[in-house]
Amino acid sequence: MKRIQHHGPPTAEDLARLKIELGFTSPQMAGLAGLAKGSQWRKYTGRTEDRVMGMHMHFYMAALLTLSEDELSRVVATMRAHGADIELGPLPAGPSALAEAQATATLHST
């Protein structure tokens, strides 16, 4: 079993660039990060507050953007086996298209 031994968080600029690449609004990014409102997301990308994204939140976002539905279902099944009550919902429009584009690019580069 592996674990993340070190996590250097993405910068505010990195997160702002991700938002642009996905074509998301701040509320959509908040949903992707597990935050309640877009104003909370902007604290990670703004110049007025120095909020750093923690590894757990970053991992959650990356998992939603990367894992297939089957892979995510396996993770959710493990969480449920640990006693969690999980209800899945749709992601904001955008990441599935990005994932499909990345998958297509990977197929064509091999």
C-alpha cells in the first residue's frame, strides 16, 4: 500500500488556471472541491487571503477529475464499508468532457 508522503499544494495561480481550463464558475469549482460556496473557492485563488489547499481537498478534486465511474464506485464502496453514508450526485458540466479529451489524447499518443 502506498501513501502520499509529501504534498506541495498548488498555488493560487495554478488553481485559477485549472478553473479556466475546466471552464468552471467559482460555484462549480467549490462543488468540485467539496466547498459550500463560490466565495469559499475564491479564497484559494484570490490575492487578499493566503489560503492554501490541503492535501485531502486536492486529492478529492483530483479523484473526481481522474477516476472513472467504476473506480469511484469502488472507493465509495470502501467508504460505505467503513460506515459512511454516501450519496453521489453529478459533477458540474465540464470535467467529464475534459476527462474524455485527456483519455482520447492518451489513446492517440500511444
